[in-house]
Amino acid sequence: RGPINVLLVRPCDPRSIVRTIAERCLRSCPPDVEGGRCLGGGCPEGEGRDDGNRARPVHFYVLENPTEVLARHILLLHVFLDGTIPLRQRAALYLELFGNSLVQGRTERYLEDAGRRLVKLVYGGGKYEGALKGIMDLNHLRQREKDDLAGAFESWRRSVEYDVRELRDHRLRGYYGERYDW
């Protein structure tokens, strides 16, 4: 039996991937297998529950039109699988990046560092050292899409000027029109 192939068309966030990884991990591995980093790929012989799909890898194919949204998927998966951060802090970081446009200083620093590392995932070949090494394959992307993806990662640097409060104000004024100042 081959791998389980899943196509996600414009999912807007990686919740399906995260849930699948978590469910496969919970169903197949004891918590201490592989240093706490279970990717749902199976357990040592005789451990965990065998539902027939335990040893089958899952391949996700994500079709996302705006490259920035794909970059966000990759970032959130990077945070979810980053074992260098304690679990509680990783969960808070994941939720902050998932739902906020205004982030704390430490999150901003993490985002900039992750952006630098993820550019290496796109272009670096074997130079990338991070949570997604060996489990993410970007070979199906065209070169233009890879360039756009790297551009999105590079735009997360603190040196890039971006005033989210002004952008929000501008969008609300456009949406409400004359009713804005009431």
C-alpha cells in the first residue's frame, strides 16, 4: 500500500494538516517516542495502536493562489513543529501569529528569524536547518512561485516599513464611507 495523498484546495490555513499530524501522533505513538516529535509516521515495533494506516505516510498537496497565504501556511507549520521552543510558548506563538497583525517584540524577532530560515528552505537546498527539514518538498512550485514565496518571507523583516494601524483605518474608511465618523 502506498502513501495517503490529500489535496487541499485553498484551505486558507494549515488546520487540516496540523490536526492530521496531531491525530496520527495521538493514535499511533506514546508521548515519548522520537523525543516528543512524532510526525505520525509510525512507532517502534509493538508500540502504539495499529489501525492499518499507521505505517503509511501522508502526502499533503496544497493549492493556494496568493503566495503570501502559502507562506503563512509554511510559517505556521514551522512554528507547530519547532521543537526548540517549549510547548506552551510554541502554542502561544502559533496563536499570536495565526490571529494577530499586531504582535509582541519577541514574536516579531522570531518571525524575522523564521523568515530568514524559510528563504533557505526555498532556495538553499540542504542549507535549511529547521523543523520542516525533510518533510516539506517545494519541487512542485515553478521558479516564479518560489521567488514570490521567498519575497513574502523576506518581507517579514523589521526593516520593511508597514503600519498596520494606518492600513486598518484606511480599509475601514473605505468600507464605511460617510458613516465612518459617526
